[in-house]
Amino acid sequence: MLLYLDEKGPITAKTHGGTSWSSTQVKIEKAQKINGLLNVFGTYDHTNDKIHVHCYRNKTAKQFVDFLKRVDKRYDKNIQNIFVVLDNLSVHKSKKAKEVLAKDCPRIKLVFLQVRSPELNLIEVRWS
């Protein structure tokens, strides 16, 4: 399995439902609505052209790990490896995040892009 991950934010949150800015029209769930500023983590699965998003008040390693745990739960346990393509944001590379992911989500493998190469991350095209 190959997924593409990125984040947006902080952005101003709307207090009403509706679709996201992605071409695949992802709904933001009521539980994810946060008044004020929020950060959105998202993965794009090109095999079914779907984007999975979740919103957080902060953009930290803790939220990054929480998001990847959510992603991990979405996929069949028979899938041995989930490769996640992402940029070099510090929260992605933190020692704590790597340790927790290795322990709690061993099938998730992080694939870091070269610096200044966002065009190689397919989610960038979907929600830019």
C-alpha cells in the first residue's frame, strides 16, 4: 500500500459542515470541528482516489502519530506494509514519533521526499 501524506495549517476553521478543498470532496466530521485555528493532516490513496483527513488544534509529533494510528486502522490487517510518502517537516522526523510508530504501527514505513520536491507528493496536487 502506498499513501501520500501532507498537512495544512494553521487555517481558520469554519464552524459549519461541508466539503474540504480536496478534489475528492471529503467531509469534515462534527467531532473534528474546532473553533478558531486548526491543522489538517491528510493522506491520499491513489488506488481508490480517496483522501482521509483529520483536524487537530496543533501540528505536533503527538498529533502526527495519532493521525497515522487512525490511518493504520483504516486498512485491512492483511496488508503487510503501508508506505507513507511525506515531506521533511520536523514533526515527521522526530525521535519520539519514530519510536511510537515503530512500536504501535510497525507496518507503517515512512518515505521522505527530497527537500524542495513537493510535486512528487500526489496529495499536494489534490489539495493545493
